[in-house]
Amino acid sequence: MELTVESLVFLLFSLITLGGGLLVVTTRNLFHGALFLMLSLFGVAGLFVLLTAPFLAGIQVVVYIGAIAILIIFAIMLTPQVTTTQPTNSQWIAALVVAVVLFALLASVVTPILSELGAEGWGASFTEKNPPPVPEDSIVELGSAFVDPERFMLPFEVASILLMAALVGAVMLVRPTPDEEEDAAPPEVSERALVESQE
Amino acid sequence: MVPLYMYLLVAAGLFSIGLYGVLSRRNAIAILMSIELMLNAANINLVAFWRYGQPANVSGQAFAAFVFVVAAAEVAVGLALIINIYRRRRSVVAEDVDLLKW
Amino acid sequence: MTDFLIDIGFSRDLAVLVAKTLGVFALAMIGLVWTIFLIWVERKVAGRFQDRLGPNRAGPFGLVQSFADAIKIILKEDIMHSGVDRWVFNIAPLLSVMAVLLLWVVIPFTPTLIGVDLSIGVLYLFAVGSLSSVAILMAGWGSNNKFALMGAFRAVAQLISYEVPMALTMLVPVVLTGSMSTQDVVFGQHVWYVFAVPLTLLIFIIASMAELGRAPFDILEAESELVAGYQVEYSGFKFGLFYVGEFLHAFTVGVVMAVLFFGGWRGPFAEDVPLLGFFYLLIKSFIGYFVVLWIRMTVPRVRVDQMLDLGWKFLVPLSLVNLLVVALVWKIIPGTDTIDSFGDALVPSLVLLVVNIVMILGVGALLREQGRRDRQRLEAKRAALEPAEAAPASAGR
């Protein structure tokens, strides 16, 4: 791999992504884990920019970092067990083995390592270096693809229904039960005071 | 430009890290965070193939956008479930939710 | 700059990198130093609104006051109590200032001078704005103080509630221009968008003031009630950084308002003399900043549940309907695909203006109706109480 500014930037963002990911799964403190998740997702946004998909990079920052990660932090706060004595469960060694084996398998398939070592017919080494250029108005094209009945209008509408279902479902799931609402109700205030306060 | 397999390698690495997190963490929210890592790895894969394969066809970017939508919906409902479990059982450790185990 | 560097022997890549880095430094320095001037402006204007003079002792017209304040805050002791999460605590103010400085990258100062002409300029503005909520959460958590944490939650709830109307209103100039790049938005404003979609500007001002944490939405810091909300454990230079970030954000919102709605650098002879365009942008953003200060100094603080109600139950549906109506009208009017001059843009803008005025009147009528019903309900309650009140009073006598 030649040493250009672009490959250096790619290296930087890959390190941020993978390093953040590693820290997410190994840290003891959950809040730090959420912050490292934000770092890793920011690295992914950088990779999207390198891949000339600026719209997806912007959406990544808005949706993942600005909403999902904050939602995760809120959930961490609402379920306080932040510093656990033992972050990993009893089968972590098997998990490590599985993850490493999977990575080795995937790496052998996508990189040209195996064909260099002589084993033919196993990998589909994707050594494409000079991709065709991206058309200028790809964002406009993406927008019109989403509302084109012959392309992505149906998935777009189904996605919006899915989001509405998730919204309603999440709100219904965390509504306080009637007993909890009784406990949380404010103490009795006289009617007069209520009327006075609303003027 | 950077060869395609480097991006795929990064995506594979992120996916494996997320897999390790899902299988080995005790806290349910940590498991959810690892699932997010796996979804992001899939996204990197999609966009890399779109860029190096057929950048004129926006289906790659549209697919990735739909993955965003699904991830957001899943995280919202998943966290609502976890908060509910916490209210009833006072614990978010995944091993403690074992009423249906034999 | 790039050419000069290439001439003295740098390779092409390295020359671009060095030139861009110098540009980044220049923009960041100018942004931070400008804040000192802004603080002076704010204190003078606030003083005048409150019928007093503002600082006028340090230097002529009090101009040196901000420098004195900056020096004082740098020299203050930096208290880090026990139990504080060092990395998180220290990075939070930096992130807060970073989120504001990053906004300046896509502002078009003149027809040719812009940090980076991103094709997703408006989306970038919105994305970077959502980074400030991360900084607030880090500040609240790192302080190891449950009141700071609760303050941080309230602040983040307010910020994410008002991101939705802000995004929906920032999309309206994008619909009217057909491109998300900020330079294109300015180029497309042959008729300033404030004259075409005033309702959108109103919603944007309200949503931005809530995003800033400025009165009437300053329950975030509420100096007289909560001490300082999520910033309560910060002292010295770190608090100064939060302060700087907030003031610079207020001015940046004024600049963004000028770019999206008031035509940016547009004005007579702006294309021929770029410096004039920069001057126009400055004037327009100061007008926007002044409006923000004006509202801050005149309106009382809104309670946190009232603020959330306003955001979700009023502004979100209103901005959604606004976006839908504007998009629909823009599609129906013929000839809006190619607008190249003032004449082309006049008729569609007038139609949009009429539709907007109808919407404003409609919203006003709805609010009046709601207010009348609330008043009637209150009167009915008071009337129901009167006979009950009279009986015990006479019995007691």
C-alpha cells in the first residue's frame, strides 16, 4: 500500500474505529464504554467520508452519535449498575476463540493473502484499487430514488412505519404502571391554590 | 486509492470485535452496544462495495440508509425492554434473566 | 497559499495538507478572539436593555473589560475534587468549544471564500450541532455530582427535543434551493428567503434559542436558580471555555440565520468586491445576534415541562406542516427548477409569502382559540369555588 495522505487518513480512521470498538467490549465502566462507542462511530463516519458518501457520514453522526449513543447513555443512567465487578461472563474464552476464528476466516476470504501463499480457489481477493468516479449529483439521485415508485419508495414508506411502530412501542413499554403512578403522584393541593397558580 | 480489501478487513475486524462483545459481556446494555458495532461493520461493507463496484447506482447508499433506520428502531425498543426488565428484576445482567431456562 | 508552498518545494499532497492546517488554525484563532469582542457587545447591549450603561470603566467604553475578565479566569484556581473522572471532566469543555468552532467550516464568507464547500453543508451544520449534547453529558457525568448529572439530563432533553424543529426548518432553504451546500443556498437567494418563508424563520429562531440554552430557555444554567446546572463543578479556564463556547454559539446561530435566510453575503456589488460581501454578512449576523439578545433580555424564563411541551406539542407539528406546505407549493408552482435571477424568483416567492402569511394567521387563530378555552376553564373553576369559599368564611365569623 503506497504512502499517500489518503492512506494515512484511512489508517487513522481505521485505528479510531477498531480501537474504540476494542475499548467498548473490554472496559469495566459502562459510561466509558458508551463514550468509546461514540468514538468508534465517529471513526466509521470518517470512513464513510473517505468512501465519498458524505450524506451517509452526516446521517451517521446525527443518528448514531447524536441520538442512539445518547439514548444508550440515558439507559445506562436509568439502570445504575455502572461499575461491575466482573464485566465478562463465564464463556468469554470461547467467545474470544470464536471471534478470532471468524476474523481469520473473513480475512482469508477478502484479502489476497491466500492467493499469495499459493492456495487457489479459496479467496475472492478484492484488490480493486481504482474505482470508477462517483457521479456529481449522487445525493440528488439518492433523494429521487427514495421517492421513485419503481425504486425505493416502498421500502422508504415501510421504514417510516417501522420507526413509528418502534416509537409507539418504546413509549408504551416504559410507561409507568398504575401502582407506580399512584406512588409518584404529587400530594393533595387545594383547588384554590391550583386555580390561583394558573392565572 | 486504498484497495478494497482494506475496507473489508476493517469491517471484518469490527464485526469480530462486536461478536466478542455480544458473546462475552454480562450487562445487557453492553451487549446492545456490541450489536451496534456489528451493524456499523455491515454498513462499512455495504458502502465500500458500493463505492468500488458501481458508484453510479445509488442502491448501495440506499441499503446503508435503511440499515440506519433499522438499527435506530431496534436500539429504541431494545433499551425500552431493558429498562422494563430492570424495573421488575432490579438487574440488567443478562444471566439473571433466566425464568424460562430449564 | 498552496501554490506558494508547492513553489518552495513541498510535494502536492503535503502542500495541500499544510495550507489547510494553517487555514484551520486561522479560523479557530479568529473565532476564539472574536468571542472577546462579542462578550463586550453582549454586556453593553444587556446593560442598555436593563436601563444601565454596562461596563464603562476599563478602557474607553469598557472595551478592555473582556480582556480583564479573560485574564482573571485564566489565573483562577482549577479545582478538581476527589472522585472526578479526569479524562471525561477535562475533555467536556474542549468538546463543547469544538462543536461550535466546527460550525464555522461551512459558512460562506464571500463568493469564493469558504472553509470547505461541502456538498452536505446544511446537514453538516445540523450534525455538528448535535455534538454539543455529548459534551454536556460528559460534563454532567464527569463532575461526580448528582445535581450536575440531573442538570445535564435536563439540558440534553431540551437539546434533543429542539433538534427536530431546527432540522425541519433548516431543510426549508434546502428545498427552495435544491442543494444542501451552503454556498449554493446563498447563490440561490435571488429573493431572500426571509421574504418567502417568514414562518420558517420564526420557528428557526425559537428552536435555535432553545438549542443555545438562551433565555427564555436557559433552564440549562439558570444562574439564579440552579447555580450553573451541569457546569457547577467547573472553575477557572474550563468554565471559561464553556462560557466562550456559549457566546460564540449565539453569534454562530446569527451567522447561520444570515446565511440560510437573509442571503449571506448577498448585497449590492458583493460579487465584484468580495470584501463587501463579507461586510454584509457581518451586518446581517449582528442583526440576528441582536434579535437573540433582545429576546433574551426581555422574556422571563420558561419552566422545564412548559419548554418540553412547547417543543414537542407545538413546534414539531408546526415545523412538519410548514415543511410539507412549502415543499408542496414549491412543486406546484411552475418554473421553480431553474431560477437564475431576481425576476424568475419573484413570483414563486410571492406565492410562498402569501401561503406563509395564511399559515401564520391560522396558527394565531388556533392559539387564540386555545387561550380562550383555557381562560373559560379557569373561570369555571373559580366560579365553582366561590360559593364554597363564602360559606366557611361566614360560618367562622
